[in-house]
Amino acid sequence: MDKLNLSKHISSSFNEEIDQVRNQVMAMGGLLEQQLSHALQAILTANTELAEQVIAKDLAVNNWELTIDKTCTEIIVRRQPAASDLRLIMAIIKAIADLERIGDEIRRVARAALEPFDSTQQELLINLDSMGRHVGQMLHDVLDAFARMDVAMALRVHKEDKHIDKEYKTITQQLMTYMTQQPTTIPLVMNVLWSARSLERIGDRCKNLAEYVIFFVKGKVVRHSTDEQLEQDARE
């Protein structure tokens, strides 16, 4: 990832603290990318051992969130940052909360790999994998946007969430049809449905991260903005 595009400060130690936080956020994000990839792989290959590893590593994600939050709090207390510096710290605090929740959703996806899918039911997982790869790319892109505070990329990620929502709707319809035709599979298919829901929520969290980039760069809260307002705020 490229470095955050931040102005330098009078205090070199302050710069070092900001760099430390940035590196921690990127490390947390990199772990989540790996976790999502492994969770999807575990489902497709019925690799229960890999799924268990993903579930266990969620603790590391939680620890990153606690560590970064503590560092940010210490910076606020000692440095009393103002203006853009304070916006950056607030954006990071908001971001790691969403990243931690992404970790929770990935853990739920991994749990689906612990279910005994037979060969005839593997078709249920194909669209789930496709959606998962799409979400994985969205996560990668928004982390890149956050690393560079790239508003244009953040906007692209924000728009991509609509496509994730459409994929989720399609998968939901397919799974409902399958359960209607094969009632005995309902408990098993519900796990796939919950996994798809978790992927859709990861997309929502990525959308939030994109909004934090805009908040830092433009100084505007765009959480409830329309698409048109968002475009306008990003240009101004």
C-alpha cells in the first residue's frame, strides 16, 4: 500500500505515531483480506481445518482493533490534534470498528465450511464464491483508497456496493427456490444463505470505509447523502 497522503507536522514524533497507526490499520486490513480468501477456499474445498484456522484467527483481528484504538486514544490525549489531524484519527477509529465487524462476518462465512455439503449441493456454493471474490476485490480496493486517501477510488468502491446487493438478491432467490424443491436441505442451505448475508454486510462495511476517506479528505459527513450529493461533495 502507498503511504497516506498527509502533510508533515512540526513534531517528527507525531509523524512517527501517525505512521505507526497507518501501518497497523494496513496490517489489520491485510489480515482480513487473507481471512476472507481462506474462508472462501475452505467452503469450496470442504477444508474444515482451514475453516477452523480462520475462525481462530478472528481473535487476532479483535486484538488489532483494541491496539489501534488504544494508540489513537493516546494520541488524542497527548497531542490534542486539531483540524485535519483530528479528522484522520476519527476516521481511523471509525474504520477499525468496521474492519473488526468485517472480521466477525468472515468468521461466520468460515463456519459454513464446517457443514457436510455433498457433491450434489456444491452447486449452491459456486455463486457464493463468485460473490465472495467480488467482495474481496471491494475490500482490497477500499483499503487501497484508505491507504492513499484516494477520493476517486473511494467513490468507485461506494458505487460497487449496489452490485453486491444485486448479487445477494440473486443468490437469495436461488437458495429459496432450492429449499422449496428440496425441503430436507433447509438447515444446510440456511448456512449458505447466512454466509451470503455476511458477504453482503462486508460490502456495506466497505462502503462505510469509503465514506471515511471522503470525510477525512473533504471534511464532510456523507453517511446519509444521496449518490448525487456524494458525487458533488467529492468534487468540491
